[in-house]
Amino acid sequence: MNTYNQPVTTDVENLAAASFTQMIDYLENLLIRQLEKIRKYDLDAAVVLAEEANTVAMTLAREKVLDQPAYLEHRRRIQKLYRDISLVLSAERAEVAQKLSAIRKGIKVLGMSR
């Protein structure tokens, strides 16, 4: 029997699920790397990673992948990573604000001593 003439069947659902799982894993990896870059004050690299993560996240959101029960644990991990990134950025922002305030006070003191 000629196998070339037989129709090829592909399990599209399994391929789609595998693809979504890879995208989710990739998004988690991007967010972990972004968090590390932010903690090391490498904001340029963090922004590049954030842009790439946004593209992947938008695709997953458009397909509503993380709303599916099978991906609940992935969703929790991704939400935690986004919260961690927000917390680190907030802490960094507060630290920068304190330093700017100290600089402004120093400039005022220098201005008064003139």
C-alpha cells in the first residue's frame, strides 16, 4: 500500500497546547530575566525584555490561554512575577526620589552659602 496517498492527520489541539505551553514558559523566562536586570539596575536591558514579554503576553491574552483551567498554575506564577517586578520598580523609584531630594537639599544649602 502506498503511504504517500494516505491523508495525514495532525492533532491540532495537541500542537496548539504545546505551542501555548512553550509561549508561557518563554514569558516566564523573560519576566525572570527582566526582574534580575531591574535588580542589577540594568534598565536598558530590562526595557528590551519588557517589550518582548509584552508581545508574548498580548498573544496569550488575545487567545485567552491563561484563562483556561489547565494553565491556572502558570497564570499564578506569571502574576507573581509581574507583582515582583512592580514591587522592585516601586522600591527603586522611592530610593531615587530620596536621592533626588537629598541632592536638591544640597543644592539649596550651596545656594544659601553663596
